[in-house]
Amino acid sequence: MQQIMAFLPFIVMLAVFYFLIILPENKRKKKYSSMLGSINVNDEILTRGGIIGKVINIKDDYVIVESGPDRARFKIVKNGIADILNTKEENEEN
């Protein structure tokens, strides 16, 4: 019985670690993956580098983004997208 009690704090710490670290990270990854899957043409996005632009074309692993007053186009990988600012539906409503 004493051996089980010796491992009890370790087991409790593992459970706390799981619920405070691993579970929220898995939820964040799932939400991010669904966000990347929901990107459409004409969505306004924010890249991880801080560039805001409009999605022009979508391929398997990358998107082509148009940004700036000169409408410069560049290709970025989908994992370089930090957030979707305005979706196509929001743009049509305004």
C-alpha cells in the first residue's frame, strides 16, 4: 500500500499536466487545422510575418496572396497564415 501512495503524487502531476498542457494544445491544433481548411478565395488573411492580404488562389500546401497598394502577389505556405480577418461572406455583406 505504501508503494502505491509513493506514486500517487506523480500520477496526480501527470493528470494535471495532461489537463493543463496537452488537452488545450490539441484543441488549439484542431481549431487551427479547421481554420486552414476553411480558407476561401477573396478571404482577407494575416500572415505570421504580419502581412495582411487577400487570398487570390489556393493550392494544396500554399496560397497566393495579394497585398499592398501595388497589389503585389506572393506565395506562402498555409502554415504561414496566422488568422482569417474577413471571410468571403463578410465581404459580400458589407
